Amino acid sequence: MAASPAAPLFPRKLAVALLALLACCFAGNHIAARIAFDNDTGVLLAILCRSGLTLLALAALLAWQRQPLSLPAGTRGWQVLLGLLIATQSLCLYSAVARIPVALALLVGNTFPILLALLGWALGGPRPTRRTALLMGLILCGLALALDVPARLRGGGADEPAWALGIALAFGAACVFACALWITDHKLAEVRGPVRSLLTLAIVFSSMLVAGLSGVMPAGLSVPGSSSGWLALASLVLLYGVAFTLLFVCVPRLNMAQNAPVMNIEPIATLVLGWALLGQQLSAMQLLGGALVIGAIVLLTYRKKG
């Protein structure tokens, strides 16, 4: 049963270890997704299975806790929009994972803190501080190195269209996720977290099902073409479902305001798993760029007091 808001926090070391484990599970989910896609699995099918299993787990938890699913007045439309944005983010990120090295897709996708800060400023929020602006610039420089932009500009190889589309999809995922976080903070703050999570997953599942049945994305519901593909599909569903549900249950005791930056270990874990399981390697310059991005994002997500 989920801890109540008054439940004692986990010890710092336990909370950090648990968040690192969850980040590794999410990383493993993306690696499994790439293996599934390489074995003819449809992107829509992967998201449909992933969200469906997690939805059932959360629904069972909420039913056990007997929590009502009512929404405060004026939030229904925003909740629907949030679900559609998360569905779009999932679709964009998985589509990027299918086209470019998984670690690069996650590095680009994890730039959402920059976009969230800029979005908040554009919509009347506080202007980014000099420290924030400096870290944003460092993230962009790191991305330029991680994506090997200079070599790409000089090159023009056969994989250029797929690479460009993959980067665009990952950046689109970051943009959409930043919008979703802004809506969560400013329009759905009154909605209880468990209800918001459940309804969001329900909308993701429904939208993927409609998209698949409508044929808007050809081969989106294609089943794996081999036993390896089926195993990868089962793995991504299990890893995501366990990680999401465990995070959902434990988040009141994890002191996320202090410990959330630990989740940025996900791209690092993805890089290691991508090298070990997929043979995806990055150059020393790309690794340096990735380290700059992750380090700057960690600093950016820490709230500086005073």
C-alpha cells in the first residue's frame, strides 16, 4: 500500500539507491525497446503493452486503497491534454530510440529542464538566473559534442536522414514533456497524484489503441518477428511496469526535492547497456559531451537556496 503523505522518509542512502535502481530499470526498458524494434515490433504495440500493464497495476492499487477517481472542477480538459502529451512524448521517444543510439536519444530527451525553464519564463514565470543560463549553455555545448555535430556537418553519410529524424523526435519528446510538466504544476496541482497517474496512463493506452486501429501509423501494431523480439517486448513491459509502479508507491518517502537528480543516471546506464547489449559505441568526444550534459542537468535540477 502506498505510504501516506505523513509517512517517514527513507534514509538518504536507501532513497538514492532505490532511485538509481529505478533509473537503471527505465534505461533497461529503452534498451529492450530497441531490441524489440530491431525485431520488427511496432512502436505503438510496445507503448500499448507497456501502458496497459502499468495501468492494470495502478488500478489494482487504487482499488485496494479505495481511492476515489473524481477530478476537481475545471481540471478535466487539462487532464485529457496531459494524457495526450505524455502519449506523444512516449511515441516520439520510442521512435527516436528505434533510429539512433539509445543513449543519444535519452540525452536529447533529457533536455526538458531547459525547455521547462524557458516555457515558464515565456508564460509569466521567473526569468532564468545567470546560473541557470550558464548551465543551459553548458548543456547545449555538451549536446553538440555528444551528437558529434561538427562531424555531421562535414559529413553527409547515408544514415544522415535517419539520424536527423531521430534527433528531431527526441527533441520533440523533450518539448512535449516540458509542456506536460508545466500543466501538471500549474493546472493540475489540485489533482491527487495517484488519480493523475492512473488517468494519464488510461489516456495513453486509449490513444495508442485508436492510433493503431486507425492505421495512421503503418506497422505500428506489428508483432515481433522472432523469439528475441518477444523476449525484448516482455522485458520492456516488465521493466517499465515495475519501475513506474514502484516509483508511484515509494515517491512520498523518497524526498524527491532533494534526491530527484539521481534519476539522471539513466542516460549513463543506457550508455553502458547499449555498449554491452547492442554494441553501440560513442567516441571519446561524444562521451565527454554526454558527461557535460548529465552533470549540467544534475546541477540545474538542484534548487539553489537563497
